[in-house]
Amino acid sequence: MEHIELEVAIQAPAQKVWDAITNWQAQSQWMLGTKVWPVDGDGTGVGGKIEAFTGVWRIGFLDTMEITGWQPPNRCDVNHTGRVVKGTGTFEVVATSESASKFIWSEDLDLPLGLLGKAGFTLVKPGFVFGVRKSLEKFADLVEQGKL
């Protein structure tokens, strides 16, 4: 397993951040190279399903997820069920005051291909983390500007 955890401070109340982070379709506005959509209904609550395509044009991969934990406005846990991405992920919103929050994005990834997968991920991890960090910064800006 490979653990990755990043956080960003957001000058917005926890409920506003929660509403923005669980608006799955809007993630394409801030998550680099990713388009997200609920599979059935609105993708909320335990058992809800979400799909995300990450890539450029048709080159990329489909990340399928099932919501395994749902505690609005603080936490959403998912199980990655796709062929490429397996493991768990968590979106956590923590109120730091009435008007500010922090958003914590974490993943515990089960890397494919054993040692070869671990070695490959070691090479791509810095770029992956950089992309997620930039995406979270863009998310914070959009929420603070009232665009999400």
C-alpha cells in the first residue's frame, strides 16, 4: 500500500466546502485531467457509485469507486474498484473556525504489478503529488471565490 495525504486551507465554512467537494461533476473544473460523475443517482451516501476518467483525450484510465463512508459535512470514504486504481480514499473537511476549514485528501493505494508497480510509482509519485496539490489549491480558490 502507498499512502498519500495532502491538505489545503480554505476560507469557507465546512458545509460550503463539503457541498463543493461532493459535487462530483464539478470536480472536472479543478481536478487536473479528471472528469467525475455519479453512476446512479447523485452519488451520495454509502453504496453510492462514482466514476472518474483521468487522462488526455482517450488516453488514460477509468477509476470506479463505491462510497463506503458518508458523514456530511465532514467525511466521505471510497473504495477504488477499478482495474488500474485499487485501494481506499478519503475526503475530509475539518472546520477550523466558523468561516474557515481545511480539506484533507488521502489515498491508500494498492499498487499493481508488485515490486515493478512500486518502483514505477516511485518514479511518477512526485508528479502525481504535484498535480493533486495544484488541483487542491485550485479547488480552494474556486470555493473562496464562490464559483463552486
